[in-house]
Amino acid sequence: MKRIALFGGSGLTGQEFLKLALQHGYPVSALARTPAKIPQTSPNLQVVPGDVLNAEDVSSIVRGADIVVSLFGQVKNSPKDVQTRGTAHIVAAMQQHGVRRIISLSGGGLPYAEDQPQLADRLIRGIMRLAVPHVLTDAQSHADVLRASGLDWEIVRGPRLTTEVARKQYRVGWVGVNASTSIGRADLADFILKQVESDEFVGKMPFVSR
Ligand SMILES: NC(=O)c1ccc[n+]([C@@H]2O[C@H](COP(=O)([O-])OP(=O)(O)OC[C@H]3O[C@@H](n4cnc5c(N)ncnc54)[C@H](OP(=O)(O)O)[C@@H]3O)[C@@H](O)[C@H]2O)c1
């Protein structure tokens, strides 16, 4: 089984992902600022205390991994460029340790060539540009870091994330194409886990919605 280096495992999506990854038997090394926020215990789980903004912490869990799953993002009091800086550390560690595949999580505010944004999508992007411009800028810059990395990157994008139980049914498309305006984090985690064994979306930014 591929060893997964996980960032953001203490978050709402990260918790759903970690539960599924362990159920499927994947060994996981998770970096967490507050390890107690990861309640799971398993012989397959190693929780390492650390911060994604610290290059040495990042390197310590990327070393020995086969793939990186990056689900961290802006939280209260984050620096405005946390995703960009953290992703730059992850990319540097992957290059140093010869790890090629990374799946990163972002939102529909991040544009991609295949998108055909509808009125609702334009409105949401417009509101985000006004209300949280740094979130969009950070998402875009983190994507630029991945694009320039030469790694096998994939950015999974979601609309509004909810806590609904897994429906086990969701759409995979682009913004405005085969898409809706929300996704449960459990279903999003299911899609992300499937990406661990799939190269279908390498270099792409699929949009997952209910
Ligand atoms: N919310 C939405 O509706 C929405 C929509 C589309 C896309 N997204 C994307 O999906 C991501 C995940 O969403 P979510 O709701 O699952 O997020 P969440 O519950 O807020 O989790 C964020 C995670 O990032 C971690 N983190 C933040 N700064 C860190 C740092 N410096 N070092 C290490 N870890 C750090 C947090 O760790 P701590 O526990 O230590 O704080 C937490 O595990 C978002 O960040 C965003 O990029 C969100």
C-alpha cells in the first residue's frame, strides 16, 4: 500500500479522509500542529507534531512517503499566504525526497481552463473576490507553485463544503460543467482517496459536487 503523507488531517475534510484511508489499509503519516485534534489511533497511523510553515517539519513526513495529500488551508489567524508557503515547503520536500505525486484541495474560486462558469458561479467568485480576496489569491498562488513544480500534481476543487453523511454519489466535472453548489466532505474525501490510485486527473483540477 502507498504510504500517504497527510497535511490538514485535523480539519473537517482531513478527518473524513483519514478515516477512509485507514479503513482501506493505507499507512498514513499526518502532520498536525495539535496532535490531540487527530483522535484516531491505528498501527497504520503516525501523527507527527508540526507546522506546514516549518520546512523541517514538512520534510520529516514527506520523507518515506509515496504520495502527498494536502488538505490544509486558511483557518483563523492564518497568514494570508499560508497555502502558498506551505505548498512551497511540501514541493521542496517532495523534490528532495523523490516523491512525485501530490493531491491538493482547493475551491471553485480557483479557475481552470475547462470551466464554463454559470451565473451562480460568477456570483460566488465575485462575492469571494470582495469578501476574502486573499483566499482566492492564495489558492491561485498555491496552484502556480504546483504547476511550476514538475511534479505529478492534481488539485481537487469543491464548492461549499458540508458535513452531510456520505451519499456515495457525486459528480466529477468542472466549474459549471456537470456540477452543483455543494459537496459533503465525506464524499469529497471518497473522491480524494480514489485519486491516490488514479492518474486520470494528473495536471488537472477536477470539480467535485453532489
Ligand atoms: N469551507 C469551504 O466551504 C471550502 C470550499 C471549497 C474548498 N475549500 C478548501 O478545502 C480546505 C479544507 O476545508 P475544511 O473545511 O476541511 O478545512 P478546516 O476544517 O478548516 O481544516 C483546515 C486544516 O488546515 C490545517 N492547517 C492550517 N494551517 C496550518 C498550518 N500552519 N500547519 C499545519 N496545518 C495547518 C488545520 O490545522 P489545525 O487543526 O491545526 O488548525 C486544519 O487541519 C480549505 O482549506 C479550502 O482550501 C473549502
